[in-house]
Amino acid sequence: SASMDNLLNYNRLVVIYLACLAYTLTRYAYFGPIEPPNWPAYLINKSVSIFAVITFCYSSFVYLKGDHELSKQLGRIVWQAAVLHVLLSLALLNPGYYRGFYGQTALRFGYIGEFMMLFGSLSIFMMWQIPKAKELVQHRYKQLAAILVFLHIIPTSITSEWHIPANWFGSLPPIGLIGGGASFITIILIWKYRTETDR
């Protein structure tokens, strides 16, 4: 039934988020340097951000399989998680948390912080536009949103030395690297079903 399907999908999302939260706590708290006072906002924000990216990828996969209604529902969850990520990030935005985003004086962003903020803002704006567009335009907006998410993640990852495995806490890949991979897969999935629709 429809109610059972909704419950199943809800449970699946809960499992995905709990997995994201467990990974975040394991990497950054157990193996990493993040102390308990910074778990409620800083680490929750990390888990929400990777949950949004993975769910975006999941939504695109579901659409490719033909379940457009479920994909739309997942898209709403992605939007809500992305907004929560924005609110938490803005509340935490200072050099104490994100020193790599700032210039030498720590009073203004450097290039990394500027590009991170630009692409993040544009991706949120593009996600906001998706439900208002017709289906073919939606595909284009989704793909552009996925590209912007990818471009938003890359500058943030540069500051965490994700390209040096020896520096990974507990030998676990950084969330930025996982998010970059998931957003790249999302770009491919949307491109695939967009080209099929265009035929």
C-alpha cells in the first residue's frame, strides 16, 4: 500500500541519516580532534550536509529507475536538509571553526571561502527553483544544482587535505571527499536520464 511504501522510504532515510551521523562521529570525534562541546552543531552540521548530498544522489537514482513521485519526495528532503545545513553553517561561520576559509587576517574570506560561499548560495537558489520548473527544465536545474554542489564541496575539501590519505582520521575518507564523489555520481545520473528524456 501507499502508506507502507511511505513508511519504508521514511525508515530508509532514517537509516541513511543515522549512518551519516555515525560516520561523522567516528571520524571526527572518536578518531579526530573534535571535543563533545562541538558535537551538537558542528558535527551535526557535517552529518546533515553529507546526508543531503547522498539523498540527492539517491533521488536521482530513483528517478532514473522510473519512480518519479518518490524522487520528488526525496527532493523535498534534500531541500530541507540543505536549508538546515545553511542555517547551521551561518551560525558557526567564524575562523575558529573554518580557519581555512579566511585570509591572513581572519577578518575576511580568502579565495577558498569566497568560492565556497558563492557556489553554496547558487546551489541553494537552484534547488529552490526546481519545483517551479517544467519537467525538462527541472532536469537542467537539477544538473546545474548538482554541479554547483560539487563546486561548493571542492573548495571546502582543499582546506582539509583530503588528498593526503596519511592525514585521514582513523584512515577514514573525509566527508568532503565522499560528498564530492556522491555529487559527481549525481551529475552523471541526471545527465543520463536527461538525455533519455531529450530523445
